[in-house]
Amino acid sequence: MSQEKVDRYKKEKANRQKIIKKQKRMHRLEMTGLALLAAAFVGWIGFSVYQKVDEYQRENPEQTVMDATAIQEYLSSIQADQTAE
């Protein structure tokens, strides 16, 4: 090995801990960025779906019609039983 290679190896070995810490820090930063990007993407998709559903429900409201005659008859029979007693 030439003296230049030996010196470079010694320098790298001396700074190995700093280099590893820097690599770990960059890896964490990259993973955090990816997680934030994924969360933003999922949030955007969810919000888009919510807007579409809300728009559809406003344009097409459900009209529910309930036949209340059975309830009225039941309540009338209860009142008739109470007044008869």
C-alpha cells in the first residue's frame, strides 16, 4: 500500500464513529421524510374521498318515508286501555 492509502485509511478509521453517526442521522431523516410524505398522501386521498362523498350526498339526499300507522294504532290502543281502566 502506498503511503497515501495508509494515511487515508488512518484518517477514515479515526473518523469512523462520526461517519457512522452521520449516516444513521441521514437514514433517520430520510425515513421521517418518507413517513411524512406517506401520511400526507393518505390524508390527501382521504380528504378527496370525503369531498366526493359529501358532494354526492348533497346532490342526492335520501328521502325516507316511514309508515307510522302501526305506531299510531299502538299508541291509540294504549290510551284506550288506560282510559277504560
